Amino acid sequence: MRAVLYLRLSATADDSTSIARQEADLRDLAEREGWEVVRVLADDGISGRKVRANVAEAFRMLTDGEAEALAVWKLDRLTRQGLGAVGELVTTLDRVPGALFVALRDGLRSDQPAWRIIAAVLSEVARTEAENTSTRAKSAIAYRKTVTHRFTGGGTIPFGYRSEPAPDGPGRVLVVNEDEAAVVRDVAERLIAERETLASIAADLTARGIPTSKSAARRAAYRGLPADDLDRGRWTVATIRTLWTAWTIIGRVPLGDDVVRDSDGLPITVWPPLVDLATLERIRARFGDRDPARRPARRAARLLSGLAYCAHCGRKLHVTTSSGKAIYSCSASRNGHECPSPKIDAALLEEYVADRALAADGDKPERVLVEERTPSDTDGALEEIEEAIRTTAGALAQDDADLETLLPRLAMFKERRASLRMEQVPVERRLHYTGRTVRQAWDADESVAGRRAKLDEAITRVTVARLPVGASRRGLAEGRVGIVYKTNADDEARRADMSPSDAYDPIG
């Protein structure tokens, strides 16, 4: 008989269940049985509770007639998934009359009477043992996280940190990796500024050779090995979102769906934070990851939403579709009001307004209004309380909420928030020149939100009149579209189509 041998080990070790020992014992079995070993399939470092491609390959070889026997060291080497996995084995053997399965150390052979019952019992025992092991491991990890505040490992060291032996006892802790921390802070500022696309930030990190969290170069560097010729990985939008919205960058330790908290329910800062909570919240807001109650207002779906008005009745134009095209339309006549209710192609109007606005302001220096507050302990404490309030409110909504504990806690947090707000330093606003022209800023940001913000700085409103009789529906008829600009009171360049009543200082 031709035989395929399957070997598996959850973690490499030099004991009796090592991969090498399993193969040696199974080759001895093949020699005693007179089998020809045609293939050896091995999974080293893979849990028995996971579906594995090599097991499927072994079953395929039996089904396709490439082997007549499948041998494993023990049944739990093949799987710890319980009856379901045994069912797949039985189905495979039933398809191929004469095929043989052997679990060496269990003394189990598929040519024995009642072997299916024995296999089912052994498989369920293995599954139960795996679940118990998993439960013990999770409990130990939770204890190390919550009580001893140790880095539990078992995965990638968070970007921005390195792992070192704990100075106050056994285990390991995370300390700041200054080179990576500088990258974290730089990207955080760029994300908040929203002047670059996520793809351009990812491309920049890759071009600079910054190793990704799981790259071979980073792993080698942490082991003290040469890393110059190793792969540094490729940064992606998804990677940036995952890393820069994680609790880890503010020093908190994830625990299930929450973070490690103290006895009062407040999050504990276990590791040195790379940025503050306010920065993390602003980054999450860009990705839309705030709690629903805290999400910013919905952004305009089109470039001129909220800026385009009907020239006849003064109502806002709404975006709809006509013959499959997006249009701006006045709905007054549909709602029983006297109005010609003009309609206009959305893309055509947006292109026209953008061209006119850039012709007027494109060469001017870009400036943005910056809000600044002198950093204080109050700011950080207030952010902590706000986050604690949101988390507690979310816990109250659960069916099994502990109301006796959560309600007093929420009241205490709200009282503390009111006190902190009274101590908060006022915000100062100032103009900041970015060093770019308005046109350069426009070209650099292709998002609707970014370009809409630029138009908001320059335009009060856009008016659209009905199409004159006999005018072509393609292009824009003369005088149909009007643009009312904003301008500083001391601006010497007056525009011909600006109403004097609309001139004002947007800063003052």
C-alpha cells in the first residue's frame, strides 16, 4: 500500500511528540506494514483547532487514488475539532473502499470493528482538552494584563514599542521605541490635518523603508540579527487604519472588547502613551470610528451640497438623479410652491464653480484656521472622563447590565465632567499659512470633503436660474449661474459678481 504520513505540532519542542519523533515512529510503522511512503505532510506550530490545508491534501490523495493509507501519530494530531472533523475522515474513507486510516499511539485502525465510535470518543475528548487549555490560557493572559500589567506576547510587538524584561519582577513590559514612536506621531499629525490621502501616506512610509509591524526586517531587528537585506513590508491603507486607531498608541491594553480598567471603571494607561487621547479620537473621527452618539455631522454628498440655491425662490437645491445622471434640483414646484424649479447637471455645475473659484483665488496662499489650547492636565482628564461616560452608557444598554454598579458610576463621571469643564482653558484661534497656494491644496486633495472645505472658505452661495428658452441643455447658458464670494473687508480685489452686502471678514 502507498501511504501518506501526516504530522502536526502546536509548538516546536524536543520532546517525544516533536515532528521528528512523530515521523520516525510512523516510518517504523510503514516498514512493519510493508507500506511505501509516498508523501509526508507536516504542520509545525499550528493549533489542532484550526482547519489546515495539509489535512485536506491528505484526504484528497486518498480520494484521487494517490495513496491507500493515511497514518498519524495520534488522532488529536489530525484534529481537535470534535465530531465534525471525524465525519470528514469517515466520509473520505467511505468514498474509497479499501482505504486505511491508522492513529498509531491510540491503537486505532479503520479496519477494526466499531472504529468510528472509538474515533468519535477520542475526538471529543481532544476537543474538550483543547477548550480547557484555551480557557486556562485566556485566564492567565487576563491575569497578567489586569493584575501584573505585563506584556503577554503571543503576537506582534505593537508598532512604536519594544519588549523588555520587567524591572519589578518576572515577565516583560513594553517601552517606547523612539524611532518608531516618531513615525507614529508624524503620521498622527498628517491624518488629523487631512491634507493627504491615506494611500499617499502609505506610499511614503513604504518608500522611506519604514518596516511594517510584521515585516521580517522588524522581527530580525528585535532579535538583534542583521536586517538590511530583509523584506521591510508594504504599508497599506488598512494597515494605517488598524495601527493608528488602536488603543495601544495611547498606552492602553485591549481586553476582549474593552480595555484594562481600574476598580472605578476608568481605563488604565499601562504603557507610555505615544499620543494623547484627543489625538486618537480625532484620528478615529477621520475613519468614522467614533461611537454613533459622538460621530461628526454627515459630510456633503456632493461638492456644492448646501451651497447651491435656486435663483428664483431662494431654496436650497437638492441632489437627485435624472436619466441616470446626478443633478441639482429645486423641489419647490413639487411641494406646491410657485417656482420654475430649475435643474442642472451636477458635474457640469461643479466643474464651472471650481474653475471660477480657482481663477479668483487659486494663486493666493492657503491659510487655515487653527484652534489651540494651552495643554493642561484638565484636558487629558476631561478626555478620559468623556470616554468613560461613553463606555458606561454603552454598558447600560446591554441586556445583562449591572444597573446597581453602572448608574452610580455614570452619575459620578458626569459630576466630574462638569467640574473639569469649568476648569478648562479657553480655545485660541489663529490663522496659519501652510506654504501652499489654494490651487496646490486643491490639486493635492481630491476628496469631496477637502475640496468642499476650500469652497466654503471662498464662496457664500451659488445660485442657479432656469434654462432660458431656446438655450442648449449642454453647457451653461450665459448668466444662468451666479457665484457670491466671501472676501476680507480690506481685500483690494473686488469681484464683479460679488454683492457688497455679502462682503465680510471670515476671521473677525
